[in-house]
Amino acid sequence: MITTTTKISELNDQCRKSLSNSNMNLSVGIYMRETEEITEILELIKNFDTFTQDNDPYGEHDFGSIQYKGEKIFWKIDYYDLNLEYLSPDTADPAKTKRVLTVMLAEEY
């Protein structure tokens, strides 16, 4: 049986790995980097799979932290309605949810 949490984590993994049904925001600290560096950072995020009870207590795969050239970088997935005006009414339903992946330097948090 697929639980709501399992469905959300699968949708979040899909968002992070392929950016399907999602938008992406880059913080200023990420956006100002060279295109090659941004590509490398996004590749690390796509391949992130180190989810533990400590960094993913709800099992939704909606947050992660990576190291890149000695800097800590956070990524976070948030859930909005399809017009990006309000929070999603049902985060497990892709027909009602637009995922937004935000990538930022930890110091920008």
C-alpha cells in the first residue's frame, strides 16, 4: 500500500531529479556563480540520496544539505497551488500542487 508520505517523497524525488511539475528558485549566492558551477550544484542535488531520520524526519524528501567547494548548500521543496498564490491543498496530488525547489547557500538561510 502506498502511503501519502510515500507518494509525497516520490513526487519530491521526481521534482528534484528532473524538475518536472516544478519551478526552481536560486538564491543570489547561487545565481551569481558561473553557469558551470550552478550545473555542478544542481547535479549534486539531483543525485542526493542521503536521507536519514535526522535530516528527513517526516520521510518526505523535501530538504537536503550538500557540500560544494567547501560551502554548505541547502535545497528545499515547498508546495503551492497551481497559480503559485497559496499553499497546496493536497501535497500528494500533482494535479493540485506546483512544487518549488529553492537552492541557497546555508549562510543565506
